[in-house]
Amino acid sequence: MSDQIGTLNATTMTVTGNLTANIVTQANVITIAGSVTTANVVTLANVVTQANVVTLTNANVVTLANVVTLANVVTLATSVTNANVISQVNAISSLAGSATQANVITQLVGTVTTANVVQGVVTLGTNVATTSGTSIDFTGIAAGAKQIVIGLRGVSFNLTSKLVLQLGDAGGIETTVNYNYRFYNSGGDGSDSPPQSYFTISSNSILNTCSLVGVIILVLVDASTFTWMINSTVYNDTDARFNFVTGYKSLTAELTQLRLTTAAGTSAFDAGCMNIQVIR
């Protein structure tokens, strides 16, 4: 046959023929330690050729430091949405050590305390009819209030008077003459000479035929001194005039109540309504 490598003499155990082209050189010999059995014969299918050799370089070697182990995997208990994704900066820079259930939250965002809870909760009060009584009190204002908004709609009195606002804390409504403000009426009516024992909200041209509409805004500007700023705009549709006030008032403790009444305290409400919003 053309693919034979030579002829074997069974008596002398010699091979004759041209072996030059087919001889196995030492460089190609695979040395097998021990007996050659079916189990350890190297077949052609298993020979590693140059084409199949994978060259490992420093650039693509996977080191132990980069291996993700089960202990370091953070399990997402809920779906990842825009609302609860942790920013890349916090996630990478704050994870120190093993990410366990006990320390994932504190390492990413720090300890959650009252001081760093996101605030801005708005609490709307119950609408109050201003159809009787000489004053309207809003009490039980929750601690931590940062802004208060009072809305007036169609408010009027049975006598000529001006609407005023007073602030209070746990010790009661403060009537001391230390409300510092400036009041302006677009008709030049009812100017005050502060300080007074209240904030003037409207001029004294209010009659039972009038209707006051507007918004009073109070903002806490210094929590250490319990100082509140006021900014109010109220329109009187009887005389078609605007009433503006801006100023400040410091309390002796945290604000807990408000009172809307008249300067003399004798005129009675006879129409309209008002409500309050507290922002913490």
C-alpha cells in the first residue's frame, strides 16, 4: 500500500523500505509513563495543535481580586426603578468590606435619623367657616413646622375693623408688642406704626358687606430663636384694594398655634371661610 512505512521481517524483526519521509523524530515522540492502555492512549482528536493554544496575557488574566463571590452579591429585594436606584458615586465609594444585610444601608447612605430624613410633608387642615365668633384659632400645629399657609375666602365682619394675625407657642398666644412688620394698603388706608401686638392683614375699612380673599404665608427663618417671617397679600373686593404685609416675629418656644381676629377683638366674623396648610 502507498501509505505503508516499510516491510517487517517476522524472523529477524527488521524493517526494510524507505523510512526517511515517515520516521518519527525525537521531537514528536510522546513519552508515556507506565503501560500503554486503551484508557491513556493519546488519540489524534485530543492532540493540542498550535491553532488551538490560548495565549494568556496580563491584560486578560482573571485575578482573584476581580472574582465576584456569592458573599459579595447584593440581592435586590424589589425592582430597580428610577426612584430607588442608588447613585454610582454612593454605591462604589461607600461599599467597604463585605456587603451584608446589616451594613448595606449604613455604608451607602449613612445611618437614617430624624435629622436626615427627607422632609417636605404637607398637612392640610379642615376648612373653617368664618361665620361667627370674634376669633379663629388654629391649634395643635405639629412640631417641626417650617412653613404655614393660610387661605382666606370671602371673610368679613359685622363691624368696621381690620383683620390681624397673632402667633403662639405652648405658653399661649403672644400679645407682646414685638411684631415687627410693614403694612401697605393700595388705597393708602389703615397704615400702622409697628411694632404692634399682631400682624395687620387688612385695613380697617372692612364692613359686613366686604369679602377678603388672599393668602398669608409664614416661613421659619431661624429655628434657634423661633423666628418667623410673614408675607401676605389680601384683596378686599368691596373697595377693590390690595393689602400687603411683610415682617417677622420671634417666639419664646416652637410655634404651635395661630389666631386670626380683629384689632379690637370685638367684631364678629359673619361670612366666608379659611384653611391652613402646614409644611414640615
